[in-house]
Amino acid sequence: MLKPKLLKQLLPKPLKAEQVEVSMVASMHDESAVPTPWLLDVCLRAAEEARTVKMDDVSQRIKDGPDYPGIWPGEHYKLLAGFVKYLKPEVVIEIGTFRGIGTLALAKYLPETGMIATFDPVPWDNVSTTALSKSDFSDKFVQFNDDLAEMHAVEKHRSLLRSADIFFIDAAKDGVMEHRFIKNLKAIGLKANTVVIFDDIRLWNMLDVWRTIDFPKLDLTSFGHWSGTGVVQWNPS
């Protein structure tokens, strides 16, 4: 199989953009994990909420680069906030903190009784371009430095993970780690109709991850991240 870097060398550049990635399209008639009416409704409502989301307070924290939180569609931050605004989750789990922009987007409309836990082996204050500050954290806004690709870490946080209403998975995108996340979350069993959002599903390394998910799912890229946003209805009731 040709690697993305080799493909870029062999093929003429199809368009001009600051970032161009190699992807692939696949047929849908042989895709068994189709969205349910419930999932379609949730995604449409979240996209509608995203239209009125204001992210100025998050944008002000960006230390370099474009105003990613303010770009929509094309970036997923307003859509993430839209899911929280519509679903009103009590527990949100993020896998992959990095700069914390997604964390802040997910936390923006979190109910007063809700909490968000973000997981990353790298502490947030070790990231030089972090958008997070110490004042963000509380008993309702926490980071754990455990690797949820490891089953012992999942077992450690079993109760918390099983209580989640929304997961946002934005980690390595190496085609390996995400498979391990899925396997581990299946092993502990999430509650019915947990909404699991995957970032970058159209990147080369994520194509197989997305295609092999066997729960109802919807590619919501046109309303989310240009590199792919996929939404899964975990354990549909």
C-alpha cells in the first residue's frame, strides 16, 4: 500500500491550500453501520446550535496561528460546543488535550452540574502553546495524565468513563491507538446512546478506524473539521 507521503510525491497537487492531506472515498451501499433517526436528529440539532455559538473568549487564548475556534464550518470547535449545548451532558470525556482548545469548546456550555475530564499523557502545562490556564481547573474541570490506550488506565477510570454522555477522541491518529481506545471502551461498556465524536476521520491513518466502527455513525465533516468529523451512537438503545 502506498504511503501518503509517497502518494503526494507521485501525484500532481490537486489544489492549493496551506495544508493538503491524502484521503480516500468509499462506497456506502456495503456500509452496515448507518445512522439511526436518533443520531441524525442529534447531529442536525448540534449543527443548528453551532450556527449561533460565539467563541470569542476561546479565540483570545490562541497564542499563534489562525483563529481556529472562530472558523466554522472547517473547524470543529463550534460544533463541539453545539453538541454540549443541545445534549446538556453531565459528564464529557476528551481523549487528547494538547493545547486545550477543544477542551474549552466542550466546557463552554457545560451545565452547572456537569464536569469535563480531559486525558493526555502530556500535562497541559508542558505544552508551550496551551490555551489553558491554571484557573480553568476545578473539581468539575480536570486533566488526567493516564493513557486510555492502556487497559489498566481504563480500568482505573472505569466508573467515570461509564458515566460519560459525550466522548471527544482527538489523539494520535496513527491508525493504532484509536483501535485500542475502541477496544477498551467496548470492554468496559459505555451507557446506551453515548455520543462519541472522532476527529480527523478522513486522514489516511483514520480511514480504517472509521470504516470498522460497527455502531451507528455519521460523517459530519461538512459541519465540522475539514480533515473529518465522525459521530457515533455508542450502544444504541
